[in-house]
Amino acid sequence: MRESAVVYKNFQLAVRKLPVEKRGDAYDAYLQYAMEGIEYDGDDYAIAALLESFKSQLDEDREKYQAKCERTQTINQNRKRNDNEAKSERSRNDIVHDIDIDIDIDNKERVSKDTPKKVRPHFTPPTREEVAEYCRERNNQVNADRFVDFYTAKGWTVGKNPMKDWKACVRTWEQREKGESGHTGLRYYLTDDSS
């Protein structure tokens, strides 16, 4: 049974030609046939003739409606099947993923039990003498006192991170000093000895 029906303008114009007392019966008969397929069984020939002229259009409308309902039902069934397949696939993937995670966790545990982890020794700030000795080895002009004072004031951090290798910082200072003057040394001033 349909939920609605179309009332055509031509039907409305034809019903207006009926006497007022028969118009309600004509609309009722029209809607019963359009929505439920129930034939008019009344004894009014005018209403019967009027409905007969619109029957083919109403039958065509009913067929279109039924075809649309079938298409909608097929689409909904396909969606439901696709959703169920997708859920099933996700479920299979979740199971496989869980297995992978278990395997990875097991592998990690085996690795951590079988091979000892490399532990970085805790950083200890160098003394002025250690920095000065390293600078002499590298033959640079980095001022050891200035270097130690600078990083002591910063809490031996590089940016926001704790320092890991003070020798690498010395090498960075060395490169920075080379970049400033073009020569090795903290400050390199040209002097004119010819005068």
C-alpha cells in the first residue's frame, strides 16, 4: 500500500464538472484505486467513467512506485551486505593486528632478554683543564674558561636538551669561530706588521 498518490490537474477539472454531492465520492474512489488498487464498485456511472479514464495513468504510477521500492530495497540490502562484509573484514584485520602486536611484543621481549641494552653513561660536566687539554689536542683557540662558564650558566644544556657530548660542543664552537674569521681561533685580528 502506498503512502501517497498524485492527484492530477485534469482529474480535478473533471471532478468540478460533477455535482457537488458526488465530488467527495469521486475523490474517495480515485484515492482508493491510486493507493490501494481497489476498484470502484459504486453504481454512479459518471464516477465510474471518470475513474476509468484515469486508470491507466494510475496503474503506470503504481508500477513506477513499486519499481522504485524494489530498487530502494535492493540498494538497502546491498548496503547492509557491504556493511556486514566491511565489519567482518575489520574484525579479521583486528584479529590479525592483535596477533601481529602479540608477536611484536614477544619479539621485543626476546630481544630485550637476549641482548643487553646499551646504556649511555650519565653525562658529567668536564673540568676547565679537560676542556683546555681537548682544545690543545685539536689545535684550536676555543677559550676553555669561557666555554665552561657558558655551559655552567646554562645548566649544561644545548637548547632545551641536556648535553650528551661536551667534546662535540667544543667542535661546534671551533667551527663557529672558523666561520666568523675564516681562520682557526677564537678571534683572529689582522695586524699590519709592515709599518
